[in-house]
Amino acid sequence: MIETTAASFVVTPQMLIVADDAAAAQLVSEAAVLAGGRIEATLGWDQVAAHIAEYRAIDVIVAEAVSVSPELLTGALLVLDEIALGRQARIIITLAEDQIDLVAATLFGPHVQLLCRPSVAERVVALTIAARTRNASAHESSRDGEEARLRRLNEEVARIAETLARLTRSDSGEGLQRDTPGVGDRRFAYASPPPTDATDIDAQDIRAAIRARRLRGQYFDAGLLEDPAWDMLLDLFAAELERSQVSVSSLCIAAAVAPTTALRWIAKMSEAGLFERHADPFDRRRAFMALSATARAGMIGYLTAAKRAGLPIA
């Protein structure tokens, strides 16, 4: 449905729910109404492959994955992703902590929002943002506090990207090898050796800095000191020096924030070109995160400069 005025027009987003639990489907329906959407249909997970193609005018797919079996989830996620990409739709999927790696291995990118046991408010915000990014003509229609917070998040990611870019202008980073996916999480694997420019950087020093950052939470409200982007950059670089791999769920833990917030930051850092996702060649239900060449070179530049100046790792 489209309503027009002299100044603007509003497109009512058409939403498709995928859920096996009636209570979860009802919760999504209520959130969709609050977000200004309209429910086109509700499908069970076992109906996705056979029936989702019947619904042509879908803007947002909202999927409730909690308690869905890995076997059913894996196949259905592939179908959802194909449909969403083909129709330029957005996907919002609610999941449990132990499903992060499975879901992120299949669904990843700017068209996806992953919510880990979200509140009603988080659901409404996610639905609103998904609908507005799907309908670009309406993306400037709201100035509420949550969108302002997300704009600040985007600006912070852009600032980090620019800082790393400045650090690498003297060294284009050419010749740095990207990681080869390994077979284990946080274990020695088939990973490429650390970059040669990082031989003077000790992974133990980075781990010590991470421990010091976590120590602050014992004396101050952790919510006042959250810095997930930098925490994840440090963790990924330390893991690279240790020649180990970092799963998506492990990186969420390293971010030291709520899982939904960590997943949002991982998506933003990936969109900014700082993180890369590598599929596990031995297990399609898992993916690993790694620094991009730009981020890697920036971390080397920063840590080397700090060490030469006798400064601690911040």
C-alpha cells in the first residue's frame, strides 16, 4: 500500500514471517505493526522451500530460528538468502547464542540483521530499519533516538576506517597475504603465518592489553566503557599472530557487549572493509572472521608506532 502527500510518500513494507512457534510469530506480528509494516503471510520452517517463492511482493523476511533443528535451519536459510538477494529484500533473523556460527555461516551481509534473543524494542527498531533501507525513498523520514544512535555507530566505524587508512598510506599493504581458513577455532590451524611486518609485535602484549580492558569492568560500569570495534580489532590481530582462527561467536564474546550489539558491529566493520568472513572449508555450518588487508596493515602501523614510542597498547 502506498500513501501519497504533496511532500512525500510512505510505502508500507510487506513482511513475511517464518516461525514454528505461535507465540514467537505473534510477537513478530505485534512488532511489525508497531514498525508500520503489514504481514503478508506466516510460514513454518518446513514450508520455506516449497512455498516462499509464491510471495512476490516481500520487503522484509522475519525469521524466528530459536529451537529450530540445525538440519532444517541450514537448508531453509539458503533458500531465504536466495529469495532475499533476488528480490532485494531484507532478512531479520532471531537466534540463540549457540546458533550464531550456524546462521552467520549462511546469512551475512548488508541485507541481513541478526538478533540474539532481542527485546520487543530491538525487534521494532530492526524491522523499522530494514523497511526503510529497503525503501530508500523513506530513509530520511524518522529522526528518533535509536536511528541517531545508529548513525553515530556508522560514523564511529567510518572514523576507525579512516584512521586505519591514514596509518597505511605510507605502506599500501600490497603483498600482505590474506588468511587461509583453518579447521579450528582458537587453535593452530592451516592459517597463513603472521605478516612479516608484524614480527616485532608480540601477541602476548596484545592479549595483556585485552585483559587490562576487561579488568576495568570490575571497577566501572562496563556499559560506560564499551568499545567493541577496537576490542574486536585487537582480538582478531592477536589471533592472527597466534595463527589461530576466530569464529563469529567467539568474536562476539571478544566484543564484550550483548550478542546482538556485537553482531551489528561485525556487520558494520565488514561493510567498512575492515573485517572479512571466510567459510570453513570443512564445516559449512561455520565461518571465521579475519582482518582485511587494510585493517591488518593499519594495526601493524599503529602497534609498531606505539611500541617505538614506548607507549602502552590502548
